[in-house]
Amino acid sequence: MVSFSDNTSLSCPNNPSQAPKFANTFTTRIFSDVAGDITITVDGESFLLHKFPLVSRSGKIRKMVADGKDYNVSKLELVNFPGGQHTFELAMKFCYGMNFEITAANAAPLRCAAEYLEMSEDYREENLIARTEVYLNDVVVQSLEKCVEVLCTCENLPPIVEELGIINTCVEAIAMNACKEQLVSGLSALDCNGESTELKTGCMEWWIEDLSVLRIDYYHKVITSMARIGVRPDSIVESLMHYAQISLKSIGKCQIWNPARPNSNSGTTESEQKTIVEALVNLLPTLKSSNVPLSFLFGMLRMAIMVEATVACRLELERRIAFRLEMVSLDDLLIPSLRARDSLFDIDTVHRIVVNFLQQIEDEENEDSGGYESDGLASLGHGSLLKVGRLIDSYLAEIAPDPYLSLQKFIAMIETLPDYARVIDDGLYRAIDIYLKAHPMLSDHECKKLCKFIDCQKLSQEATNHAAQNERLPVQMAIKVLYFEQLRLKNALCGSSGDGFLSQKISSGVPSAAMSPRDNYASLRRENRELKLEISRMRVRLSELEKEQVVMKRGMMEKSGNGKTFFTSLSKGIGRIGIFSGPGGGKRRKPRGSEGKSGRSRRYSVS
């Protein structure tokens, strides 16, 4: 196609006092004796033209002239012309036989204009419809960059552009070209051992950058087509992350912590952001096909909460996060709450994530109940649960100082995890202690209700010593802690630490003969899990006893010169413990309001 170099415009001012002119050297030479005989108005702009070259190529203009009251009709108006005045001017130049270049920037508008003007082969060979089709099918589809440029021009065109198939053609061409690049990079990686990583990364980056300029509906079509053709899920995820970073960067950080902010963005902008978030979540690959970075999932979840995305969108993100909850960090779970007069953090969202995690574990166990599984798989699932237990205990300790955190929400978060998710309750005890310190106005009944979740038998020696001197705990709780500590020391002296409890667990786990094989297997699985948990506890107890034994031996060696024997020292140690647990002996506990005024020492403070 010859490049167009004539800069003379066909348009004229829309002013009744000044007649429209068509001053072009090429036309003046051909029609030197013929003045313009028809004025066509497009978007308020008038064009003085000649009927003959127009009706010979445009079926629409021919029909409009023929349908007039007489053949001497001199004024026409084209409503909703695709591409506007500039595209109409190019179409008219084509009718007059003037040379200009069809490019990716004007191909789609010219194709729509040709369809609007009915410039088909029925009126003239190699008409504008045929010429634009040849360019789109032979030139544009061969280049991913040109396809993206054509799609960008389609954003401002009427729905006829989709009816003509231009959008689908470009979308499929982009997906196919990206797939070809993927194959080329894969083959190049086989040939270039040392440079394969750089080559592969470079091949992915250039088209990912190009796609970020597309409107979200076109981008959705492109990514869907890529997934169907077979583009790598990791490449799709990388493209989604880049598109989100570019298109959602306008959401300010102040929106997170200031829900009552003035609405600086227009409703259209917020609606577009909501559409983008929901579309990107819908485009995420399946859980098993690709590992989406957790940082991106949590970022999208925060965005979904800010723009008030649909419930289905947020639940999908929560489900994906729950699938790998054992890999989540504490900072990821600290999602700010946007609701006024509520806790500082979005606890309801974290609660749903944990519930989803437990539901997935239960579903996996039900699927495996038909056959026996290896110990490795079983221990792997239990290990993930223990990691989540430690994570949630840390989360509880982090949100406990929040003065707006209600007791109901705090307890609901504690009750989410089962008992076997914690080997020891030190983390839970620390979180509850921090909550009691931050909420001194709790009643005795509320304190008892909260402390009942602490299993005194699962506290370490350090936590037990702290709990025995903690004035924030209810009196019954402190007595219970001292009782189990004394019982543990007694069992340690008798050399039967944990034997009675363990034997009781084993005897209670014998399956009944009346149970079905499925229930029998489920019971054995539960018993196996409890035994593993008990073994973990016994290991902790054993390490503590070994430390105590070292301290006792050191004391015996120091006091051997004074004639004190091992049994004398040990009996005095037991006597000191008995003071706290006696029915009427010992010091009286001070009320919770007198905290900080007592002279009692507080060792091992965890709050």
C-alpha cells in the first residue's frame, strides 16, 4: 500500500455562513468543471463531496440518495459513524482513489466504517471491506504486537466490531503467538544450557508487558484463550500479577485504614476496579496446575475487600489460601478491617480461612478412608495441622491487645482449631494472658469462660510457673495448674510419668466388634493421631525432667559438704509446692484490680 502523504483535509467548518469546500489538487484536476454536489455530516462535521465516486463504492450512500424525494438530494447525515470523522475521511479518500496506508491503528475502524457504508464487492472489486480483511488476516494476525494495537483501537468502536469477528480474530492470534513463543523458548532452553533461564524470562516478559494495556474484558478473553490453547499456567499467573499491579495501583493505602475517607474516585472508577478484581480472580489457574504466590492471593483478597467484590470472589480467594495455610506467615493474616467501630483486624475472614483448611483436611481423610494409607502421608497431614496451630496461636497473641476485639470473636477464633492441633498450650495461654491484660474490665464469669480452653496438662514447665503466679487468672485456674504440676512431679518421682494417662488412652481406643470396617478404620486413625500427639507431649516432658535432674545433681554436689542428702533436698522442694495447694494454707490471692501493686515476683513473663 502506498503511504499517504497528502495532508489536505476533506472537512470544513460547520458554519452556515461559510460553504464547505473540498480543495484537493487530485480531485480538482479530475472534477475541474464539477463543483461538490453533496454535503455529508458526521458527528457535527460537514464534508463537501461528489455523489458519483461515493455511490459507485458505497451501497449505503447509494440507497440514501435513491431513497430521497428527488435525485438532487444534497445533504446527508451519518449517525453513529464508527471511528468518527477521521475514519470517515479515510473512507472518502479511498472512494476517490487516493493513496493512504492501512495500519494496525486504523484497520479496525476502517473495517467497521466499510461495513457501515456497505462497501462490499457487490459494488466494486477490491472494495474497502476486502482490502481491510486482507490486512487483518494476512498482516495483523502474524504479529502479537499488532493484534494488541488493534484490540486497543476496538475499545472505542461500537458493538459492530465484535459482530465482524475482529476481536475474536485478534484474541485467538495473540494466544497462538504466545504459545509459539513458549515453544520457541522451550526449544532454545534445550540448546542453550547456561542462558536458558535468561532467554525464557525475556520471552515471557515482552508479551506480558504488552497485554497490560488491554481493557479488562479483552484481557479476560485473551487469557481464557491462552489457557485453552495450552500456555503455561506459570506464565498466565505472571501476567495476572503484572496486570493487577498496573491496573490496581490507583487504590491508595489510605483506603485500608480509613474506611470513612472522602470518596475521591468516581463511581465509574470504583466499579471498574471491582470488575478488574473479580475478573482476575476468575482467571486464576486451578489449584493443582500452578502455585499462585500467597503474597498475590492475600493482596487480591485485600483488594476484593476494599472494592467490595462479590462474596463468591472473596470465598474463592479464601479457599485458595486455605489450601496452603501451613505456608502462610503471620503478617499475611493481619488483614485490616474496614468496618467502622469494629476490631482493627478482619477476624471473620481469617476464621473462614481456617474453617476451609480444616474442611479440606476432613475431606482428604474421608477420601482416604476406603483404604489404608502410609504413615508418611498421615504424619504429613498432622504436621500441617500442627503448623497451622502454632500460626493461629501467634495470630491470637497479635490481635489480643486490640481494645475493640470482643470476647465472642476471640473465643470463636480459639474454638476453630481442634485439641489435637496443639502439642502444648503455651501459645494459647500466652494469647489469653495478653487478652486478659488488655481487657481488665472482664467479669469473673467471662475470665473463667475464656480460661477453660487452656489444658493445664499441656503447659510446659515455664508456662506452668508463670500461670501459678499470674494474678489475672481465676483462682480455680491457678489451683488447677498447681494440682497438675504437683501430680506431674509425683509421677516423675515414681518413675511413671504419663503411663497411666497413656494406658487409659490406649484402652479407650479399642474398637468395638460391632463397628463397621469404615468406622473401625476411622477410629484407628483418630487413635493413631492421639497416640502421636501423646508421644510428642511425652518427649517434651522427658526433656523437662532431664533438665530438672541436672539441676538436682548440681544441688546435691553443692550441698554434700553440709551433710544434706538428696532426699532431704527433694522433700523440701515438694513441701514448698504443697504450700500453694493446701486447703487453707498459703497466701491469699489479691483481686485482679490490684495488679502491679503487689511485691510478688513474676518470673517468665510472656505478656
